[in-house]
Amino acid sequence: MAFDEYDSENRIFNAVGTRPIRPDGMDKVTGKAMFGADFTMPGMLHGAILRSPHAHAKIVKLDTAKAEALPGVKSVITRADFNDKVSRANADVLENVMAGEKALYDGHAIAAVAATSPLAAKKALRAIEIEYEVLPHVTDVDAAMVPGAPEIRPGEPKVEGYSSNVMSKVEFGHGDLHEGFAAADVVMEKSFKTAATHQGYIEPHAAVGSLTADGRGELWCCTQGHFVARNICSDLLGIQASSLRVMASEIGGGFGGKTTVFVEPVALALSRKAGRPVKVVMSREDVFRATGPTSSSSIDVKIGMKNDGTMTAGQAILRMQGGAFPGSPVGMAAMCAFAPYALDHVQSVGIDVICNRPKQAAYRAPGSPMACFAVESVVDMLCNKLELDPVDTRLMNASKEGTKASYGPTWPRIGLIETLEAAKKSPHYRSELKPGQGRGVSCGFWFNHAGETSVTLALSPDGTVALSVGTPDIGGSRASMCLMAAEELGIPYEKIRTTVVDTASLGYNDVSHGSRVTYASGLATIKAARDAKKKLCGRAAKTWGIDEDAVVWEDGMAKPSGHNAGDHEPLSFDKLCKTMGRTGGPISGHFEATPEGAGVSFATHVVDSEVDRETGATRVLRYTVIQDAGKAIHPAYVEGQFQGGAAQGIGWALNEEYIYGEDGRLQNAGFLDYRIPVASDLPMIETEIVEVPNPGHPYGVRGVGETSICPPLAAIANSVSNAVGVRLTELPMSPPRILKALD
Amino acid sequence: MSKIHVTTSVNGDEAEFLAEPEETLLDVLRDHLHLTGAKEGCGTGDCGACTVNLDGRVVCSCLVLAAEAQGREIKTIEGMANGEKLHPLQTKFLEHAALQCGICTPGILVAAKDLLERNADPTETEIRFWLAGNLCRCTGYDKIVRAVQDAAAEMRGA
Amino acid sequence: MPPEDVTIDLYGTLAAIAGEKRVVVEAANLRDVYAALKVRFPEMAEHLDGNVSVSIDGRIYTEALFEPVSAKNEVVLLPRISGG
């Protein structure tokens, strides 16, 4: 048989699609699971980081002598303790981890201390002598673009007509906008703003580092990618990548925010200087002030529509600030803006801006939710104006196989129409609204990612399997890996243990991001299992004295096949494992490559809400998520991704917001004032999994983690706007903003 | 050094420790007694990841000074299962996939157990308001609420 | 596979460098595409070295220098895609 056949359409699954208990579950419900801050080492010191209280300031004096002299203090570091020849690719990461000549935002790290206790380390920070020359600052994206705005990286403008804070401009589209808008019966134009929001993982960043003077080290940290953490840290410390072994702890949420490093290199630098292991744990305030929120944005959208609902043209101009460093996700936002629509005339422009805020980090489908909010709001306005059904109108214009995406390519097989049709048939969409309630609909899109992947699947003599992966498990992926290995090998789920192994135990792996884990590590697991099966068939062939080609793998057994194979009793997985030591030695299956074939994913969300006109508070009454998963490996965790993305989107739409004062300082660096949704804020979140297989995965898997956060911003804005009869164009739609709009 | 000597009971066992005056109950549980099931998500009582039971009340252990534990009874996630046998809430959280990353799970389980001891048949709204002090960023709470409902039903023998 | 004339669609930034949205290069795989573009438009080098993704017939690739391309393929260069 072919070990590499792709038949996701007609395959009948045994393990895949079931809902077994996750292998790490017992540890997580009993408090045994080891997260970032739960690890200790003998002789360990505690680190603390001094942060800038200014949004923008030149560091005039930095003297650590008094802090170093304090009892219990074992090392104090500044930028001078990091690699002065760091690669160009990581230069901004280093600048963000520890400031050089300037503090670029409120919370920017300036120096760090390691001492014998957390209290001693904190006290020592106060003994560091520092003088700042405060510089003019800017925190608003539109204000930062204007010529004459405070300059973060002074120099010549890079894009004509703007300040030097505008780093780049990117453009996508096709057709002729003029012609497209001329063909419309109605042209709707609107401007939107969204606040910066934080990923809001409940686990603050934490790391324990041990680095010796010979450049060898160990690092334990909560990260979405320990191989990437290893590469960046070794560059920042000026040591060899393979001399640093990184262990990924259990990770308490990431959502993109743990794809880079913050405290990890600091722990290592402190450790190198002190000659002892050092633990650094961020406070929640530090997490808000100094780790990646997503961008705030300012967006203009213009769409033309015929009276029957046909969209004739679309244009979006998107401006995003990415903090004090280039790299906001505005390019991806521009690509996603019109992805759900098949348009002959379309243009989207993205402008990347820097300002005095923390360096943005990826946040679940980076850029797409904001773009989606603006475009889908205008689509809703057009539907209202022309008295059209919002689902039918979207169906009429929907992207499908063969239409041209707004960012260039012709779509392969995609599942947008399937999600819209499911929305139309859903009990939710067919239900009646009560007076004062509003309904909102939105589609959303995300690319999904593949990335470099290594997996080893080792067989044990007792017929069990040790599966080693290098992608941290952020939401139950070990269960999915076990399911795919069980499916492929034809053995029970319980016989497989999946472990996220350290960087010394496996080949390179890209970060757990881009909704890639179940796709890429899953594909790698399946291929590694096929590699193992091929070897098992080889052993059976040897045992029977027949050709390898005359052996097939079926139902968890090697069987002779074809007329020359002879009549042999099938050899079970158990039996082959038991004898492998004598039939040729240990057997492991491998996969090391970059799978290319991640399938894009679309979703449609429907939401009902009502607004208290006295207080401006919004109540989400009913919420339904419909998304294309390609193939749901463990449906309960797919639903979980749908529900979690919707909840984060609800927070973004209604409450979450980075609030900066006139002084450029963050005013709400805590969960009390930065309010993420709590249990009593939300209704049950209904889900429907659509399965339009991805031809790029053996079982048809598409990534599911990110698309779910794309539609909620617009779906809720449309719902709230329809409930109150006023169009809300600025997020979050917090009670004060709603009251202002109703005024 | 001016450490405070504290004698207390943790999960039914006597525990003794020396604490700095500034140290919290959470610091002591994690750093002195090595019970790392309670997590520090915020240190300000906003997230509930450090929830423990103190003399029959759920508290954020980050808001309790270690010295305040003198002579009191503390119950943590580590004491929730009875040997090999999980509490029904723990079993139902696993069956319902009511956790993704799992960092909030210990605090939510401790809080939910206290709810079910007070109210054997809570409504969805009662569960949601009881757990409103325990933040979860992964699940959207749907499967958590369902797991609590199912555990309550099982414990009632329904 | 012998090289063929492959049509490449360029996104905004690259199109601005090339002065046109679509160019034709002789290539058998992506490495050839990048090499040909760099010879013709040296300014593109900093983008093409690790900062682009490419769509071949609607499937997006990030690291695949030896992926074959032919005159029959739709090849679209895009800014590098990453995720959360």
C-alpha cells in the first residue's frame, strides 16, 4: 500500500473525531502541572527588573554600584551585559528586552537585579541610580503620523507626506476602483478606530535560567516556542544555540503573546553574571506595561453596492501602530480586509506606524479582527440601507473556489459559503428578536500557517508509543496528536504518550502560532507514524521471508498481500514491537520538514445583544460560532477554540482597552481596570463545526485557533448598532462611548 | 531577621513555616510549602488563580498575609482528590474539556467546590456569578459552566 | 524540469520597486524566481530573503526554495505571513 496517500474526503475515521480525555488532564485538575513560575533549581536567585516610568526619555545616567553593594544582591545587569553584535533580525528584540540609549515607552526595561530573595531584589532596584532626559512622546496612531509629531527614530520620512514614525506602506488589490464605485447604486464610506488590547493570558511570563561562564545553559520558561526562544536568547547572549537547552513549561495561555522573549534572556544574563540559576517572574502590571498588546488602529472603508446587494468595489485604508518598533500586523490586516468577498475592483492599503507604546506582539490572527470590524460594519450599513438580509448579501458576494482573493491568489477549495449556509439554517438566525434587541452578523478570515516541524515517534517493546513533539501544547494539542497517531497506527489512544520535549531532544520546531499545531505537528505525526509502519512492515517481511512490497498495514497489523506473498498469520503491532530488538533493533518513525499546505479558514458569527440606555452597558444575549475546521480531530477542543476566540473578541468589542494618560503612562495596568470578560458577562456560546477538508493535510485539517477571533468585533458592533439604532465606529464600545453615541 | 512563626493546617495536615511580614499566604504555599497548584495571575485579587479555601471560605490567597493563617484551616487544589479518586468536579472538567491551558483550573475547581457545598443545585446564572472572580481567558466559560452543572447533578445523584 | 516563463504577481511594495504589478521570469522553482527578481530588481533582495510568503495556485508557502513552478501556475508573492 502507499504510505502517503491523501484521502481526506472519503476516509472513515476510528479515533479521529472522538472526544477522549486529554493526556495531561489529570495533572491539570490536581494542581500538579508545572507552569512557568512553578519551577525551582537548587541555589536559585530571584530577579527583578527596573522599568522606565517615562513614555520617551534619554537615559543620561545609569549607575548600579550602590545596588550591587547591597546584602543579598548577586548580580546587576544593563544593556552592556548583552551581545553587542546581535544579528539584525534580533536587534529590535534586544532593544525591547533591555533599553539602550533611550526608554521608548512606559515600562521599558532599563536594568535588572538578581538577589537571594524576591524582596531583596525588589529593594535593590531602588538603589539603582538613574537620570532621564524626558523627551516629547506620542501614543496615538493618527497623531504619530503627522509631520512634526514627536520622533521615535529621528530621520528622513520613509513614506512621503508623513512623519518619520511611518515605517512602511503596503498595498493590495486589483481592478479599477473608479469603475467599480461608478457601477454602484450606493457607496458607503466610514472611518473606524480600535483600541490596543492585550492577549490577557492568565499566566504572567516566567523563566528560570542557568548559564555558566563557558556559555552552556539551561532555560525553563513558558513560551509558545522553545526552539525559537533558544535561538533568540543565544543570539542576545552571544552564545551558541545548541549550547542552550530550553525546556517548555506547561503554558498558561499565550494567544500569540508568548511567541517572543521578554524575561528569558534577562534571567540568563543575570545567571551568567551571578554564577547561579535565576528565576524572573513578571508581575501583572509588568505584563500589561511591557509585553505585547496588539496594535491600535484607525481605518477608513468605502464599499459600493448595487440595489440587489451585489458589491461592486471595496477600498480600505488601514493605519496601525506597533509600539516603538516597526512590524505592526497592518500588512496582514490589509490582506484579510476583503478576503470574504469576490470583488472585481478592490484595494487595501496598510500603513505601519511607530509610537511610544510597548512593542506589539502577535495576538490571535494578527491584524485581521480590526480589518474585519471595519469592513463588516460597512457591509452591515449597506444591508440596512438597502433593506437586504445580511447573510444572503454575504452569500451573494462570497469568495469561493476559483474567485480571486483581494490579496492576489485564486482561492482553492474554501468553506466560507458552507459557514454562511449553516448560519442561515441555524436555530439562532431563525429565531425572533424582542424589541430593543439587535442582531449582528459577520464573516471572518485567517490564513493559517505551517512552519518548520520535527516529530519523533518511538515504539516501546510493550506495544506503546512515545511521541515527541516540539510545539508547546496550548489548548489540548497533545490529545490531538495521540488521536492522529492512534488513527494511523490502528492502536488505542491510551497506548500513546505525547510529550513536548526540550530543544536538545528533537529537531527544530517553529513556534506554536498561526493555528499551525494540529495542522503541522499533526501532519508530522501522521507521516512519522507512516514511517514507523513502513519499518514494521519491513520487519514482518523479514520474518516471513517475503518482499517488503508484499506486506500491508491494516487494522493495526502487518498482513501479507498479493498472490506471491504466501499464507502468513498477520503480525500485530504488539508482537512486532515485542520482537523488534531481535529483528533489527529499535524502531522510530520520523518527520523533519516544513509542511506546505496549511488551509485557510473562514467563519460566520451571529450575535444578539441589548443595551441598557441608562448605563450604556451591553448584554450579549446569544452567540453562535460557525467555522470551517477542515476536519475536527478532537471536536471538544475545536469547539473550545471557537468559544475562546469569541469570548476574547467580545472583550475587545465591549471593554478591553489600553488607556494612556497625557503623560504617556498606561493608566490601567491591571485586571481590575483592564476588564476581560468574566463568567457572568457571557452567555453559552453555541458552535457548529463545518468540515470542508484541506487538501494539504492527510486528514483534511485546517487550523482553527485564530479565525474565531476575527468576526466578533464586527458581529457585536453590528448587533449593538442595530439594537440602539446608532452606528458605533469605535472600539471598545464601553458604556461611556455608548452613552456618548446615544446622546 | 524578623520572621513570623506560623502554625496552620493545610489539607488536613499540620504545617509550620517562618514568613516575612510582607509575604502572602500564596507566597508561603508556593515557595515554602511547595504547593504550586495555586497560581499567581495578578497579585491583586482580580483573577482568582490563587483561590484557596480558608476556614470554609474561598479567598484569593494573594490577598491574605501569611501571618493571618495562624491557627486556621487551609484547603488547596492539592487536597481536592482523595488519593486516586478524583472529586466529581475534577472528573467532569476532564470529560467536558473545561480547560485549555489549565492555569485557571485549580482556582476555579476550589471555588466551584465551595459553591456546590453551599448550593447543591445552582442555576447557570448562580454558577456564572459565583465564578465571576475567577478569570479564564481560553474557554469562554461555556464548558466550565456545563462541567459544574454536570458535577452538581452527579453529586445530587440525579 | 526545464525552466519556463513563469508569471509572478507582485504585492504593493514589490510592485512599487518593479514599476509593474506583474512580471515574467524564467524559472523552474521558487529559488529561480527569487534569483531572477533580485538580478532585475536589486532593491527587492531585502524583501525576498526571508520576508515573503508565496501563493502557488492558492496554496501559501513560506520556506520552499525548491518548490517547482511552471508557466501553468498562478504565482503570487505576498508579505511573509505569521500568526498568533
